Amino acid sequence: MKTFPALLIASLLSSCAAPFLPMAPQNPAADVAVPMQLRAGTPHIMVSINGQHPIPVLLDTGATMSVFAPEVATSFALLPTGGRRVQIRGVHGIAGASQAVMNTLDLGRWRATNVPCLVRGSSSFRTADGLGSAILGMDHLRRHCSFLTIDYQRNIVELGFARSFQPLSGRVTRTPLRWAMGMPIIRVSSGGIAWDAVVDSGSTWGIVVDQSTAASLGHAHDGTGMPGVILSGVGGSVRADQAGARTIQVPATTLCGEMHPGTTLYVMPGPKRVGSRFWQGTRLTVDFRGNALWLER
């Protein structure tokens, strides 16, 4: 059976009393750029936690906070804060988590201290090759960076600190975004139907809609199944056919100021989202200061 992991899509805090330690980042004067590697089609960067050897971490714009598997937390001595347990909501349900803190987080030349994070319960999902075991979410970046660029063209991630984002050359679009539960949201439409979608670099898929949206688009029951595919995420793993996952074709979709004819949509569990498969070949920038999404091709 083929396994195709759908990684953790969103870390949504349903209850969180936050006794996190005060954050004291040491922001560099200039931008920081680090190499990026695509694993299962999603961006990973090397991060050092608590001064130990760097590990690949999923850079997930669809995660509110940074989340680690228990074995990662143990290996890197992530310290519990003593706060009550919280719940994180992902693609396939809800899982328990403990509040913790990274004493230091090193990403390129940027060192941040006392960085809040969550540690999943031991019963949470596991995927092949450790995918999804270490996730860097948006909370800390949004607090301290002016922008985040994921360059799928050159396999580079850039963090801006001292300046506002300025696009390079080429075809550029700028789309307003809003924040909901710590995640960037844009508007997507097709055939006169519009919906909000998470900008989700942590998803292996492209444009994902739920069953209700598919029905509104005139595809309540048709489409192509995904036999042999296993969907894994918070809440467990499930076969694609059990979850009703399928693909549908629509004449066109519009997002980020562009119309895309003959679009494949993925009908899947979890929030409506636009994953890394759609952003391939672009420079995608989340502009924290301007509340905008920049797309360069």
C-alpha cells in the first residue's frame, strides 16, 4: 500500500492558559537566508534547538505554533512550562499536547530565546522518515519578522527583520490576507463560489476543499478516488477512500489575482487550504507587516 503523508496542517489552540516564559529574541540587523529542502513536497529547513546539532524542521505556514513529537522533545531537552495540557486540532481530529519552551532556537544567523512550543502526546500520529515530527509554526515568526519568503524556485527561505518586503523582478501579484487563529487566510473562488483557504506550506497537496464546498461547485459525488493513499496527521491515519478523499476538475479557479484554467481540486478532510504543490515554482512571501501574500513567478 502506498503511503502518502498529509502532514500536520494546522495547530489550533482550543484551550491554552499560557504561562510561557518571556521571549527575548536577538533579531539580526539584516535579513536571514537559509537553504531549504523539499521533503514529501514540503519545505524543510535546518534548525538548532537548545544549542544541539541541527535537525530538519517542517516550515509550516498552516501551523499556529511550533509542535514537536515526544521523542524530539526528549532528545533536545525541551523544557515543560508547567502549564495545563492543551489540545491541537489537525487534519483528522484533536490530540493532546503539553506546553514547553525552547531555551534557544538558531535559524541561520538568528538566535531567539525562550521560544514557546508544544509537545504532542505519545499517541499522536507517526509518519515515515520522521516527517511531521518537528514543525516550525507561525507564532514566533509573526511576532519578530517583517516577512517570510519561501523560494520554491531556488530552494531558499528568507526572513526579513529590519525592512519591509520588496519583490524582485518578474510577474508579481499582491493579495490581501487576514489571520485566523494564527494562520494566514486568502480568498479562493471558482464558478462564482468563493471560500477562505489557509496558505499552508505544510500540506503536500494543492488546492484542498471540503465536501460541502465540492457540492457547492457541483461535484457532490463525482471525481476520482485516491486508492492506496494513506492520510496521516493529528488525530491519526486513515485511508483516503475511508475519508472520502478524491480529486475533482473545475473549469478554473481564481486566487492571488490570477485565474488558473482547468484546475484539479483535492476533496479531503480538514480545513480548506492551498498547499505546497500549488506554490511550486514560485517565490511565496507572507508579509507580516503588510498583511499581504506576494507571489513571484
